[in-house]
Amino acid sequence: MKDYTSRVAANRTCPGVLMLNSSIKIIWADRRAWELLRTLNQHDKAKNPGGRLPKAIKEFGETALALLEQDPVKEPDSPLSRKIIKGPRGALVVCGFGLPDTKEPGQARLLLLVEQIGRREEAAAQLAKEIFCLTEREVQVVHHLLKGWSNKAIAFELTLKEQTVKEHLQRIMAKTKSTSRTGILARVLFL
């Protein structure tokens, strides 16, 4: 069995990184960026064959480069622009950092960080499954609990009776050695 830190590291992901040139062409991208862009391209396949830069990312890049042209002296450690882009597998947050070229202003570059929103809660629920030996249904309850949902909302989403959700929560409390919904959240989020 893996040790605790290996399990935590395996469930954490870093943002994807890609570099665009002034004509919004990819100069470089890491593997994580390609994975995240692929999730947007699945939604955009008819319009964007061949796995190129998704339309939403292109538009974001054009906007960020326009901002860079207006103010090329902006602080390098603060993003030019941020945007949440919704895709079929969840939302992505994109931050664009401008890298002006002092010798040739038309050759500016754009560094994009792309990260999936909500990944931490998903990873925490899966890690709780392994550590506390939760069933798949209990993991689903924990996942919705992490979103702040009420018992009634969880029951509706999972097509269960509210009493069944309460019973699941009782079993989760016993497994996590906690005494409340907040206790479950504390145990799961601080894994």
C-alpha cells in the first residue's frame, strides 16, 4: 500500500501551461495543458477538427494580447486577464500573462495557465474512499456534501429518500470518527 504522501500527491494536479505567439499559435504546451484542452475540443469537435486550440481559448488569447498591446508595461507577475470557460467535463479557469518583446512589439507572447475547477473536492472524496473504506454511494454523498448541499438536495440528486442520505451520513461519521456533517468535511478536506 502506498504511503500517505504518495496518495495525496497522486490526487493533486497542477495547472496546464501553454505558450502562444502573437498570432495565437501554440509555441509550447505541457501534457496537462493538452489534456485540459482536449476536454474543450470534445465539445467543439465539429467546429475545431484536428485537436487544435479551442475557440474559447483563441478568443481569450486575442483579448489578452490586445490588453498587452494597450499596456505593455503591466506587472509581469499579475495576469492580464482571467476567464472561466465551461466545457462538457466541468469548468476551466484560464489566466493569461503577457510577455512583451521590447525589440519587436508585434512579437509578444502569451503564457496561459489552465486549471480545472473543483478538482480538489473530487480528489478529496476519492482519497476519503481509500482511507476510510467508503462505499461508492458514500463517496457520492461526501462529494455533494463538499459542495455544501443539504440532505434534501443530495437525496434529490442521487434519487434517494432523505432518510437514506441521513443513514449514509451516520455510517460516514462512524468511519471518519466524526460527530457532524462539519466534522466529516474537516476530516475529508484535511487529508
